[in-house]
Amino acid sequence: MAKNIAVVCDSAADFPPGMIEQLGVHILPVHILAEGKDHLHGKTITNKDVLKKLRKKKDVSTSPFYPYECTKLFDNLLKRYDEVVSLHLSRELSGNYKSAWSAREFMGEQDAKRVHVLDLGSVTVSLSLLVKKAVEFLRNGLPPASLKDRLAPFQQNAFMVFTVDNLVWLKKGGRVNALEAFLGNMLSVKPIIQLKNARLEPVERHRGKKQALSHMVSMAEENHQKYRNCETWMAYAGNLEEAMLTREKLAAAVGQSPETILLAELGASIATHTGPGSVFIAMIPRQNGKNGA
């Protein structure tokens, strides 16, 4: 990536330790509303703080950053960079993209032309994998104006599934389409929810967490067989041991060393809606096309 291009993404992207610094990404924090107080994710409230409040059934929710907050960041970056690429989670799930796009309206015409805002149609570790791919393209000299088209096949082939410990947060947040109809009165089930067409859709339901995690591994293995050479990340919310055990099973299923599947702590921007104990698996092909072609 040329030194004069800044990459921004919102805090709904979850990265393994050290990856943000390695990629040189600038983070736009989502607002975390906790017990009547407005916090900025990662600035005035931590992931552990939010998980603690959720376990105590405290009132926690999220809100998109404001356009003027984006404008301030963009203006500051344009003093040091020639262009800004701002990458965001699916507009189907949040207003972050809209806020970032609206921020350009508060900028001068010439400066606004130097800011490229993209909806990557994804969230958490799936979003961060696409951000990493975007940075790789830019570092290899791809013009920001061409990034959307180059990322499109990777967005289309991105895979992500997750399950949760408790349905209360998903039901409260209303982030999953048709969840009520899918689950009915089966409050004890553990759903498997998949990212499909930039939305989160329930696709499986299981009586126990172990069964749900086992089936997630099978789904990931099937996806891996389509592309062979995939980059795989996982995310967890206060349940590192469970995530590591699942990673071992996944690594064995796809014939990799567990250490090649990177783990990320699920950020408060997402954990607020999925709750403690959630586990995510995300993959994107390293190359464009099946079987690494």
C-alpha cells in the first residue's frame, strides 16, 4: 500500500492481537450505550467491561458513530494522506456505512473526492478478513477507486457462521431476520447463524452448544473443500478455552495446524448483540475462484 493512502474501518471488525498495528488501520469506534452512559468502543469502555455488564443482565446497546465524528477523522487523515479508504460492516446490520458516507457531505468537494467509503457486506472476523485483503491490494498498488470491484468476488465467497450461549441478546437486538419464526418456543436450542447476502440468517438449530459447534466445524470444512486455500479466523466472547477446542477440531478437519487459524476477541460492538459465549468461524479464499484458481 502506498504511504499516502489511509485505511479506516469501524470497530465492528474484530482482529487477532497485533493485526490492527500490522495493517496500519485506523478504527472508527461505535457508540456503546451502557446503563444510560454513552461510551466509545475501545476508548472509554473495554470488551471485558461490556461482557461483565451483559452477564449481569445490564442494559447495553450500540449506536452508529455520528457523521461529524467520521468527518473529523477523515479531515485529520487527509492532512497526512492523499486518499482515505473507509471500510464498513453491512448496511443491512448497522448505520455505520450511512454515517461514513454522510460525512463526505460535510467536507469540501475536493476533499470528499479523496475519501472512498465501501460497504463490505460483512461483520466481525469476516469483515476484518476483507479489510486485510483490501490492505493487501492497496499495498500492491491497486488504486482506491478500483478496490470495490477487486474485493467483490471475495465478498461473495466469504463464509461466516456463529452460535451463542443465550438467545436473549439476539432477540433483544433484532439483528437476525426470522429468528422468532425459526426458533419458535424452543428457548433451549442453540442456533447456527450464517452470513448470507450481507445479512445474518438462522440456518440450523441444535439442542446443545457442543452439537452446534460440531456442526459449525462441518460447515466450515465443506466450505474449505470448495476453495482449498482459505484464510480462516475465529472469534470468541469470554470463552477462550471453548474457542481453542473448536479451533483444534476445525484444524484437524481441514488438515491445518491450529496455529494457522487465528483467534480474535469478539468486540463489544458485536458481543452486545450476541452475548458472552458466542463463537464465530470465518473464511475467505486466498485467491479469487475455487481451488485457489
